[in-house]
Amino acid sequence: MPTSQKRLRAYFYLLINTLCWGAAFIIVAPALNHTSPFQFLFYRFALASLFIAPVLFYYLRKKQSWKHIWKIIGIELLGTVICLSLLYAGLARTTAIETSILATTTPLFIIFASILFLRERETRREWLGLTVSVAGILLIAALPLLNGEVGLSRISLVGNILVLLANCATALYAIIIKSHYKKIPPFLAVAISFWLGAVVFGFLSLANSNFSLPLLISTIATDWQQPAVVFASLYMAIFGSIIGLTAYIKGQNLIEASEASVFYYLQPLVYLPLGVLILGEHISPYQIFGLAAILVGVWISERRS
């Protein structure tokens, strides 16, 4: 395939990913008014695991796939269970726009993790860009201290810290898979992560119900009478998990990782207008200024001669 066609295909896949993931927290936030983060994640992964079951069975028929399973489970306990528990616990405590902005900075955390653990070297220009971006992150994370401003009263410092901790865990996960997933089929890892998420978050949901199965079943029945829970669960199972992740993997495989990461910073074009139109959330000048600092820092770091 000619290089130009590969790049256009990559752009197509990554734009689909941007649309799917950019809208995610805006759609999920109303559901968390009716259910807990663990319950919602259980619904999401239970549905996704059913949809991806044929893929998992296909790989499990191959003997060479079994040698990778325990390694994948260990890594996905970090990447699926810990990362998403922190992220959705943060989303339940702060606004969807605030969560989305902070989650958009995940690639910056991956850069810092690469410097710390992989001893990657950065140029002066890249350090300058990272410094500007970090200043933007700190401004956005500290917004609860400015809650006298209009539209900032719903933003939680604890929620923001949980989202940033999720970014740290995601960065560590990205470093681990960089060296351990080279010989593992990507869709085998994805399928196992979905099933692992369904099992672990199902267990945590049961624990939240004091290990009473009738109480858990009653809670699930109540949750699924809420249209917001049903819609968010189906959206994240289909578009957030299967379509979004598949598009991300395919796009990443067709172009350089540094070029693909630029699409991550297009997500504000999706979640900012949706947050205002659908949720009626306010966009603070501080958020705009912080996001602008992050994007300028990324541009300084990533620009080429």
C-alpha cells in the first residue's frame, strides 16, 4: 500500500477513535448519578466481553496463546482495573469537562514515565514544552481552590487528584506493555482485558452489596431502569471499548506513534461543546487558559525543524 494511502487510513481510524473517546466522559457522567463507578464498569465490561467472546475463543484454540494469558492478566490488572477504578472514581466526584481535560494530558505522563524508567533523553525545546504543559495541568487541577468563580463549584480537588493518579497508572501501564506486549496479539490482550474487567468489577460490585447476590441483582435491576445507565453502558461497550480501541490500534500501526499522539489532543473539540450542550456544564476561562498552555507545550515539544 502506498505511504499516502496508509497515512489517510491511519487518519481515518484515529479520527473515529477521537470521536468515540472524546465523547466518553460526557456520556458516562449522567449514569454515575444513578450507579457507582464499579457497577458501571461491570456493566461496560460484561457487555464488551460478550461482544468480543468470538475473538477470545479464536485465540484460545491456539496453544501458543495460552502461554501469554497469565502475563496479560497481571498487566491488565494495572491497565484495566486500577487505571479505570481511579479514573471513574474521579469522574464521579468532578465534572465531565474537567475529567476530560485532565485525561487528555495522559501522553505527557507517558513522556515523563519514559524519561524516568526508560532513560529517554529530551532536548531543551522538549523540556520547555513539557514545562509549559505541566503549568497548564497544575492550573486545571487546582481549580477547586478557585471555587468562588462561576461554574467551578462542582469541581472537586479529590476528583482531580484521582484522575491525575489514573494518568500516572496509565503511563506506567504504557511503559510495561511497550516491552512485554511485542509478541502478544493485540486483540488477545484486549479480549482478556474485557473479561478480566467483567470478573473483577463484578466481584467489587458484589462486595459493595455486602456479598448479597439478591441485593446485587436488585441493584442491577434498578440501575437498568435508568436510560442514562443503559445508554452509557452500551456506548462504552461498543464505541468506547470495541470500536474505539480497534480504531486506535489500527491507526497506531499505520503511522509513527508521535504522529498518532497528536490526535489525542483533538478530543477537546469533541468534549468541550458536548459538555456545554448536553450536560450544561460551564467552561471556565481558567480551563481554557490551562488547556491552551497544555497544547502550546505539546506543540513546542513536538514541532520539527
